[in-house]
Amino acid sequence: MGKLRGAIIPVTPFQQNCALLWDEATQHAVVVDPGGEVDRILAAIDQAGVAVQRILLTHGHLDHAGGAAELQEQLRARAGDPAAVPIEGPDRRDRFLLDGIAAQASGYGFAARNVTPDRWLAEGETVALDDHRFDILHCPGHTPGHIVFINQAARFALVGDVLFQGSVGRTDFPYGDHAALIDAIQRKLLPLGDDVMFLCGHGPGSTFGAERETNPFLR
């Protein structure tokens, strides 16, 4: 197994942490949550010299999925394969959000495209980047279909907008559920271990242990 490497690409005025992860030996890669500014994401892919195998989505919000359809189109054109680079995730309970991306973007004064994943993901399933396996956990509350990607071997998680350094995801949406969000964090994420590092959707990452001790929303 090659070493798992990564880069963070903050995109759009929302400063969303798009992640590029790749296997150091094979240079195969995944892009997680391409929220927009596809040209910047493509430039980061080129700089790393990697070949993207799939696009992963943690949830259906515009700032995380707004660039997914365009990025897939561009990468398929580069590969010359109309079936390459599938979009996988989130849980199908976020379908209504992905179907509303274009309308939401127009409200902010810019264009983005709705997204239809090639594969919905559910808790208990896995996705792989070569030998690197990511377990799927359903962590609702911020959105109904929010999922988290856990790489047990690397002690690393991609948590989207579930948990932040010193905070948790917003739940003041009509479909938000604060109790469900806190339950998912306490029951599914923190038991994975204090040493697990995580990348969140915005701002700096942290560890589950640091958040267990200091995050005011978890006390």
C-alpha cells in the first residue's frame, strides 16, 4: 500500500475545504466535495500529477457539491471516457438538495449545476482508493443524508459539515436536527478514537480527542 497523501483546496467565497487525496505509489486520486471554482481544482490536480478515479460528496449543499457535475464533465473529457470518474455519495436522503443546486446558486448570483450521483452511499458501505478503504457513516442533522468517510488505517476522517474545530454543523434549516447531529457525533464519531484526525468542510481540522475535551457543543 502506498502512502495516502492529500491537499486542501479552499474554494468559492464560502471557503469550503475541497480535498484531493491520492496514493503516493500509484498517483490515483479522489476529489472530495468540489464546491466550485473547478479551474482551481483542476490546477491542483495537475500540480499534484495525479489521476482522479472518483468524486466523493459528503452532503448535498451547494458549497460542497456545486462544482461536482462540471468537474466530472471536465475529467471525463480529459480521459476520453464518458463513464469515467463516477460521483459517489451522499446518502440518497440528500437528493432534494442536489436537485436544487442550480436554483440555490442563482439566488447567490452565480451559476451551478444540479448533481445526480452515479452511486448513492449508505452507512456500512465502503469506497476505496486503491488499497485505502473508507468506511461510510451516516451522520444526519446538518442535512438528512450527510455521510462521513473514515479511513481506519490512516486514523483519518472527512467529516464535511458535521463537526468543526470548536463547533458543530448548522442545524437551523427546515430539515436540520440538532439532536440527531450531536447524537451522531457522540455515538458514531468520538468512539472511533481520540487520535483520529479529521478534515472538516470549513476552517482548520482537529482530532476527535481535542473536540471531546474542548468543544462546548459536546460537553
